[in-house]
Amino acid sequence: MRPIVWRWFVVSSMMVAGLAAGAETRPQYGGVLPVALRAAPASLDPADVSQNDSQDSAQADSFARRSLAGLMFDTLLSADDNGRIQPSLATAWQAVPGSQRWQFRVRRGVKFHDGAPLTAETAAASLRAANPSWNVVADADSVVIESSDANLLAELALPRNAIVKRTTDNKPSGTGPFRVVDWQPGKRLSLAAWEDYWRGRPFIDAIEIELGKSFRDQMSALELGKADLVEVAPEQARRVSQDGRRLASSSPVELLALLFTRDVASADEKLLREALALSVERGSIRNVLLQGVGEPTGGILPNWMSGYGFVFPVDADLPRARQEREQVRGRPTWILGYDGSDPLARLLAERIALNAKDAGLLLQPAATPTAELRLVRIPLASPDPWIALAGVASLAGLPTAKSHDGVEDLYALEVGMLATQRVIPLFHLPVSYASATRLESWTLRPDGSFSLADAWLASDRQ
Amino acid sequence: MRRAAYNLGIPNLSANPLCRVLTLAHLLRAVALLSFLLPSVAARVSDWNEPEQQLARKIVSVSGPGAIFLTVENRSSLSKRDNEIIQNGLRAALEGVGMRFVTLEQAAATVAIYLSENTASYVWVAEIRQGSAAAVVVMVSVPRAEGSTSAREPVPLSLRKISLWTQADPILDVAVLEENGAPTHIAVLDAEKVALYRWQAGKWQQEQMFGIVHARPWPRDLRGRLIPARDHLLDVYLPGVICRSAVGAPLALNCRETDDPWPLVPAGGGAGSISIPLMGAFFAPTRNFFTGALTPGVCKSTTVSKFYSAAWLPRDKYLLWLFAATDGHVHMVDGVSDQTARIAWGSDLTSVKTSCGAGWQVLATSPEANAEETGDSMRAYEFPDRDPVAVSAAIDFPGMIRALWTEAKGDTAIAVVKNRETGSYEAYRVAVVCSQ
């Protein structure tokens, strides 16, 4: 028996170099925090999903972009560590009885970074721009949304629905804890503490974010003291921890999967896809390529999110895979596309191709985003399982449920998605960050992004 | 469809049921009693009967009544005791719908039940296999009961903590306004209000609540103090705002924006009040520290380094002040010199006058940088000379200590902790106990 206690996020390893030698446990104001990230967004607008941070379109909603959005913008609602919806820019909300209308009362006294007050009109305009299919209007001090989306409250807590004041010069203004000082798209972002932040000015004076840095460059920057917070590749997490660095890892919030871009076209193709799914040796891939990080999965949602993830088999079954393969005449070759900027992706693709070959399938790995079969890393959109599943469905071009009642409906939806054979789940991966010892009280959110609103820099940490 | 909700800005307050411990001796008895009671309370908070019946009905709707081979596996954080209770309940529920338990060879179906969980609830999953057909999966979800933490009491008796109040919103300070062996009337300060509670009919009942008016957003790491007064009920000190309760009835709270100094030494009434000179310090209105400006000052010294907290130790001919400065050092100021020391303390310290040891002790929080995750601790120190000597074992707290202030009488302190397990804020009275 192995009790599983998943919290929203787990600090898997906090290798603190040493205790503070003085009175430093209360947060200190001041300082500049250097951060390095791999993503290189071309826009700061959290609703702009058209951009491509990498070759993989799933990365348009990368953890880095979520983190950046949280620094500059607020949402109407937020989700706490237990997934419960909490007030943010909306102080109260209610469903209008007998309709699909929701009313959200907008917080008073909140200012955008340009000094303009937050109003119901600006909030409504922001949500309309991010969700063209929603009917959103301002009504006195409230925003009224008409939507059949059963997940509306959780949707409003997503970074993509942050309240943004969009101006004609294409410089989005937010109400978040930090304001933009300098923005060089894809390269560099300079932020300063927003003195009038409605939740209280952040402790840190400024954040300097270098974008587009490889994992290796990020780790070098941390070691040289040029960055205090960096991302860590999943396969490097264990080594970083063993090196005595401060490492924080989330719950598994990223799905690594094989994704077919089209539906099954024939009975033969169905058998071949089954054979491919049965051929992948997830356990040994985890042990070798992922260095023991991540959880092998046969389901789309991680178990901590659904509670039933373990029912999907994960073990390879090569005899059965061969049996399925042998029922099909001919030997088609699939191009297995992967993200060429991700060194782990190439290794994984090659290993999956080897496994497939053992089952009699031909896979040809290639660093291309246009292949019919792709190895993808999908950041799960939310800790809310319905939204997470809908996000994967959207990416895979699959329909999703409009309403739902309970965990059995969720299971049925997931089983239905898997039955299409468009997605072959492989692993759920955590997101890891390494930080300098002087950086205190930064937090990992349940969605794998980081928050620096409460972070502070110890002045003399030894 | 999820239930429509209209949230209120102020979550419900919940009085800690442990807060009515009368004396320290009673506290010890209560701790001993609790160690027996807690497991039964935990067992009681979850009623598993309904989901057991529900899952049994779902299973029988797939397999039909008859002989089954049953396995149950706990894959959740349920305790061993709860696991046993649920397994027995499931077996009874399955028998109630016509199931018989047999060996694998005799079974018409196998049923594997997994007690799992997600972030919102427990998820009980049953995999039902009949012959060579694919397994059918049914499941029920069970709302998770709020977690409870067991109180852990350290062995040494030098420092004792007594739970006063627990609530979801951050507590800035708690003042005991009346007591009769145990507190009977308290004030609780949080970011937006002062609430008065009176112990009546065996429980805390809210007496009055006063909103705090402030024009500017509060700074992060908000701090505040409640000071009971002689001629009126109390004063409230917050960054840039001071509130004073009205004299006489009806009770009201009048707040004004001001940078007037906060009292460092409590000057409340009572038999044990401190007979040392009053000292005020200016608090930065947009920060979490005192600016270092003192009034009237330590002798001629009216400015010290910016500091988070202060403690005082009367000497024969002078008063030694200790300031936990924002630079991470402890500054020892006696009016003649300002010595800087790196002492392994946290940011919060204060003084208490007792009948133990040298008569005055400094209570200091731990320097543990990771206290948010691991919990905090506090220790009592004396200063025979200029170096601190620990005179008590560390007392543990279930989370980081967010506030530490000496109470009005001067012989005890209030510590506020954010419980790392429950996320709630808990206020404790901390006392030094002699001869243990």
C-alpha cells in the first residue's frame, strides 16, 4: 500500500545552504531580483495565444508565460492552494437565478499601472477581448457575464483571463504587483514594484528577467550569481538537488504525450496506434532519460488531479503490441516530430522510436512541428481537472463537455478522449526551479507558475 | 452544474475549541485528555456510510448480486484507522446489496476497490472484472473533511503556549481585556477590523466588531498592535493609522491617519504592569518595520537602525535595549553605546517580566529561514552580560510566527502563527514557567 498525499504543490527538495545567522526571518524590502527563463514571448498580453515561444504551439501557454502574467496582471478571481475560488479583482459574485448570467462586483480603489482606476467597463472590455464568444457587459460597479461554461469561475482565475487595459500603442497595462519599466520582446523584461498595488507593494524593488535562455545558460547564471531564480529541466532536477542547491518542484502539471494530428482513418490504423501505445517502455525511460523524475501515465490527467489516474495501464506489453502490429499488412513509416529546441525531446523521440521498432513499427524522429505524429509537452491549463482536460482536448482537436456533475463524468470524458487514439499519454512531469539562497518566500502556484509578490531578498545571507 | 455562490468578504471566524484552558495545570491536563480525544474526533468528522452505500449500489448495478472476490487498497492519505473503518463499511454495504465474499476461484466477478483522492475530495474507485470482458470502472467522490492537526507539546516546561484564538484571516494581535483565571474577554485585530469576543455559555461569542478605515493599501507583511488602555478600552496601531476606542458607551472606534509613534513598552493597567520608562517608536507607514526614530529615546540616543522588533532588559542603573534590525543584526543600545551582534535569532523578539531566573527574559523567534514549511520555534534568553544565554528549551509552533508582542501586564506575550497544515492563523499566549 502506498498512500499518496498530493498537495497542490510539493517542495520536493529545499536544500538550504545554511541557517540565517541573524535576525532576518521577517521580510525585507528592497533589492533587484535577476531571473532567467527559457521562454521568449513576443507579447506580454496574457490573452495573446497566437505567439509561439518555441516550435511547439503548446508552449504558447507555458509556465513562464503564466508566471509573467501573474507578475503584471490580476484576475477577477483566483484559486487558492486547495483549488477553492477566492476573490481577487472581484470582491463578490453570484449567479443570476434561472439564467446563465453571472454578476461579479469589481473591487474599488484598484489602479492600473498607468494610474487609471479599475472600472467595470475596463474589466468587461478585457474579458471580451480575451473571450470573443462570451457575452460580457458592465453594469454599474459589476461585470455581468453570460456563459454556459460550467467552469466559468475557474476559467476566470486563469492567467489568460487577466484584466488588461489594452492601449493603442500595444502596451498592455495591468493592476498586478509589478509594472513594466522596459520590454524588449523575446529578450528582456524589466519590472518595478507597483507602489499602489492594492494588495500592498511587493517587497522587491525590481525584477530583471532575461528571456530565451537555455536550461544550461540559466544554471550557469545561477552559479555565477547573475540570476537568483531559474528553471530546471526535469532530467536535471535530481542532480541539481544533489548538488545542494535550493530546488522547488511542483506536482506533475505537464503532460508529455504522443499526439496525432488527425483521427484514426481505418481499422488498420487503429491497430497500429494501439501497438504504438503498448510498445513504449515508460518505466525505463523514466529511470534513464528522465533520471527518475515524472510519473509514467496512461491517462491524460495526473492522479493528484483526478483521483483515478492509476486505472489507466502504463506498462509496456510488447507481445500484445506485436500481435496488434501483425494484424496489419504493410509497414507504414510515421515521422515523429519533436521540438528541436528541447534536448530532452530528441532523446525521448529516439527512445520511443526504438521501442516502436521492437513492436515492428517504423518511426522516424525529426525536429519538425508539422509531423502527423508529434511528441508534445502540454502544460495542463489549470489544477481544475475539467479545465485541464478541456485544454488538452482543444490542443488535440477533440470535443469536450459543456457541463458536468461529478468524477464519473470526468472519467467518462477522459476515457472518450483516449478512445479516439489522438493522444497517447506518456508521463506527467513536474516543473522545477532553482533559486539562490538569498531569495526568500517566493512560491510555486498550483499551475506550476511562480509568484514573486511576497518574495524578498535577504541582505546578508551567508 | 456547480452551485451558485455569493461570497462574502469576511470568511466565518471559528473559535478554537482549545482556547478555554483555565490555568497551566489545566492546560497539561487538557493536553493529556486531547491525546485521547483527538483520534475519536478525527473518526467522527467523516461519515463514510453514504459513499459506502453509494459505491456498493454502483458495483452491484454492474456485476449483479452474487459471489465476488474483493480487494480494497488504500492509495490515499486516509489513516489506517479510517481505512479499516471504511473497509468494514464497504463490506457491510456490499453484503447489504446481495454480495457474498468468496475466494478468487469461486468468484463470479472480481472487484478491486481503491481508496484514492484528488485535491478536492476522496475518490473511491472500483474495478469490476467478469470473465474475459474488459474491466468496468465505477467511482464515487467523498468530500474531504477539514484536516486537523494534533497539538505537539514539547517536553520542557520553561515556556508554555496557550491557544487563545484561531481564524482564517491573518491575525495581527490579540489583547486580553478581562480574565478570571482564563481570558473571558478578548479583542482580535486583523487587517480590516477589531472584533471583541466574550466567553459566554461555554463558548466565545462575538460581542462587537469595528471596521478599520484606511485610505491607502496596507503594506505587505502587515503588522499591528492592540494596546488596552486605562481610561478607554483600547488603542489600535497600524502602519500610518492609529485608532482609539471611544470613552464610555456606546463603544466605537475612531481611526485617523497619522505617523505617531507606537508604544514599545506596554503601558496597560493591571497589577503586574511594567514600571519602566515608556518608549515609543515610529513605524514606517508603507513598510513592515520601525524607522529607528525613538521617543523619548534611550538616554540621548533618539535614533537607532531600522528594526522589526525590540526587547528591553532592566539593569541596575540603566535599561538595555535590544533591536532586531532590518540588516539582520541585533543592536544592543544602552544610551552610551550601540553594539552590533549577530545572534541566531529571528526577526521577532520581546521581553517578559517573570518571577523566574533573573526576573526578565527575552523571547526570541528562531532564525530558521524555512519556518514557513517546517514550523517555527521560540526560546527564552537572559543576558548576564552582553551575550544571550538560553534559559529555556525551544518551544515549537505549528507554522511561522507572524507576530510577537508583550501583553499589557508584561509577564506574558502574544504570538501569532500561521498554521502550515491548516493555513489558519492562531494566536497563543506565551508564558515562562519557573522551576521545571
